[in-house]
Amino acid sequence: GAVVSQHPSWVICKSGTSVKIECRSLDFQATTMFWYRQFPKQSLMLMATSNEGSKATYEQGVEKDKFLINHASLTLSTLTVTSAHPEDSSFYICSARATGEEQYFGPGTRLTVT
Amino acid sequence: RKEVEQDPGPFNVPEGATVAFNCTYSNSASQSFFWYRQDCRKEPKLLMSVYSSGNEDGRFTAQLNRASQYISLLIRDSKLSDSATYLCVAGGGSYIPTFGRGTSLIVHP
């Protein structure tokens, strides 16, 4: 299957700081990238959908000013968690979709805010 | 009502058993369906797509029932390595893919 990378794989930051997570499709061009969040024992919750060159579409309840998404190219999308708080601690996963319907997931980023 | 519902389990089965999971979806406009496997603290990995005519890949068989709006996954001859959480997804077209909460499978010796 297609390969999607995420960086960093885990990060610990202090409350009030910002964290940037990168999502890259390594061997294909992703027309759409998705950002999910998963709390322990919970399902994947879609945060936003990102199409290259356009603004991200955020799901209800997700603050766009807090979770900044940039999809500058067909192989890179970034999620910046601004002014992080302990309740933002979670597993953040991106996925990328080319022309088909299958999504390929990155390995995830575990964020811990102290 | 959740858009995609799964029995969270866990399903606890012995090696060699056959086990089946169902997943219901509420959006009748859904066109694409998938099963993903997620191991603990790892990202989901695509297991198989679900076609109208059904799909079989080795020990795994997926079925779609549009009339009743559910998809199923059958695992035959369970292995210890099949222990994981199985997520179903409904989506397609302009409909954003929606994940079920996942069904936990534990295969024991």
C-alpha cells in the first residue's frame, strides 16, 4: 500500500506552547488529507479535511483557530496545535487519499501536554 | 444515532475459531466501505475493501448488505496475530469517511 509518514511520532510540550505535526505522502500525490484525533479506547474522530491549495474544512466542535491546518502541496499537510492545553493530549493521526477511496494512514503522533 | 455503529466487544475466541463482526451505517448514500485493523497504539491499516458482490481475501471475507445497511467481516481459522481492533468505515463521493468505534478481537491459545 501507499506510504504516509508523520513527524514527530511523539512530543511532550508545556501548556501554552504550540506544536506542529507534519503529514507526508511519500509515494503518491494526496488530493485530500484528513486529520483525526483518537483518545484512549475511543474511535477515530475526524477533526478536519484538507484539500491542497484550499482552506481546510473543520468538523463541528473543532476550533479552527486552535488547530491550524496547512496543505501547501500534494504531499504535505501540517497541523499546528496552538496554545496547547493538557486536554489536547491525544493521538493525532493523519490520512491521505489519492484518486481512489482508500485512505492511507500515517503512524500517528502522540501529544502529551504537561 | 451514530453514523457507523459497531459492537465494541471484546470478542474472545480460541485459535482456529470462526468469528464474525457486523457494522451498521446510517447514511444510505454511502458508497464505499472498508475494514481497517488497528493494533494497540498504532495507526489503522487497511484490511480490505467491501464490494457489493462481497470480497474474500484468504481467511477474511467481507460482505455488504445495502438493504439493511450493514457490512460484515468474517474471519476463519483465527490466529493469535488476528488479535486487534477492527474498524469499519462508510463513506464515498462527497460523504466524508466515517469510522466506527471498532470491535476488539482477542484470540487466545
